[in-house]
Amino acid sequence: MDFIPDLSLDTNQFFANILFIPDNAVQATIEVLHRPNLPIFIKQADIVSPTNYDFVRTNIVIMPPDHALSPVGADWFYGILNNTTQRVFFSIVTDILTTNDQGNFLQVLSNMNDTLGLVLPL
């Protein structure tokens, strides 16, 4: 999980950022912590803008179900637009759910096996 606190945008300003989706990701969430509602623009293969995006949601994006999380092992771009008449202050939370993320667990088990001595029958 990543937290980007204390951002601000003036009226009609746009904040853009990048999110790397690893190969073992099964879900990604981008959430804007702010009221009133702010649109989140998503673009997979290019820099995002209010006129160049794949899809848009309000306050929270969850892929899937909002959109297929494909491709993985790639950068995704997102942006937040202040479409209000006042300056807004907000924070962003991104979370990527992964599977089979065992770190070096299997390597540790292998090393443990390698250090075991031979057991000879009596």
C-alpha cells in the first residue's frame, strides 16, 4: 500500500502519476480521500489526461472489476482532476494485491534441505 498525503489542486488542475503493476498482481486499487467527489482517469499504455484516458471513475478505482488488470508487469497511469470551483486538498491511497508473493521462502527451504546431513541406516 502507498499513501500520498496532503495534495492540493486549484480549479481545473490535473494531477498525474504512475503506478507499476507487478507480474503477480491480481487487483489494484486507487482511492482519492476527499469530499466532494473527484474523477480518477486511468490510462494503461500512455500518459493520462482528461482527454486521453481508457476509463474514468469517481473517488475509487478497483481493477478488476472496474477494468481488467491486464497487462501486468507494466506501468499504468492515473490522474485526478479538480472539477470543482474551489481549491481542493486530498490524499491518495494505492494498493496492489498480489498472489504467490512468498519472497525467498522456497529458497530458504531449499537451503535447509541442502544443509541436512545424510542419515545412514543402523
